[in-house]
Amino acid sequence: MAEIEVKVWAWSNGSADTADFYYAANANDPVWEFIESKRAGGPDLQTLKVQYSIPDGLLQAVRVNFRYLGSRKRSACSRGTWDDVDDLVFSVAAAAAGAAAAAKPPSVPPLTPVDSSYCTTIDKFHKDRCTDICRWKNGRKGGCYPKKHKK
């Protein structure tokens, strides 16, 4: 068994916000399996948890689709204006048949950097979501601009 725990920021009293939880046994070619939906249950910062049985597979993923209003879609990504989807990829050691030894899990691929052009779509009310890739400018040409990172 595994537990997925997420922290979400619910709008108003949280009654319109729901998190849909999914898993995929193969992160390289994910087929998202629905686990459960959880309501935010209150305003502001909320912690939501679900448990599921880990399937066979050396490199797996979990996904949380946090949505405002609406119902769960056939897709694991609802794409609503105020919705957010986050994935976590992790390796799982496979127990050797009839032995306590475990196979070495594959290495987790490096995270793909977020395209800094995303920064230009952030409005002033959501700028805190991009602080690692964007800088906020005030004034005549105000807005969110990509940060220059050292290589």
C-alpha cells in the first residue's frame, strides 16, 4: 500500500474544489488509473490523502488533478481555467521471486525544466507560482518575465 498526500489551496470555503487522484504503473507510457476524488473540505491550505495498492512496475507515477467545479472527466487532466495537474514519478524495487533480494530500480529521469514562456501567461494574482522561473516587474512594462539562470 502507498499513500498520496497533497497540499492544495482551496478557494473561498473549498466547497467547489476537488482533487482527483490517479496512478500509472509505467511512468514512461502512463495509462492513468483513477483512485479516488476528495473534496477540499475547507478554505485555504488543505491536506488531502488517499491510499492505493502499488501495482507491478519499476518506474511509476501518481497524478493529482485539482479542479474547480465540474465533474471528473474521462481524462486525467480536466483542463479547466482554474484547474491544476501535478505528477510525481518514482521508482519501485521489485522483490525477486522466492527471495528477499530486490532488483535495482531504474533511475528516475531528470525533471524537465518548465518552459519560461509559461511565465508570460501568469497574471499578478498567480505570480507566486512562478517565482523560480519568473521575476515580476512593476511599472510601465510590468508583468512576469523569465529569470536568467546560471548554467
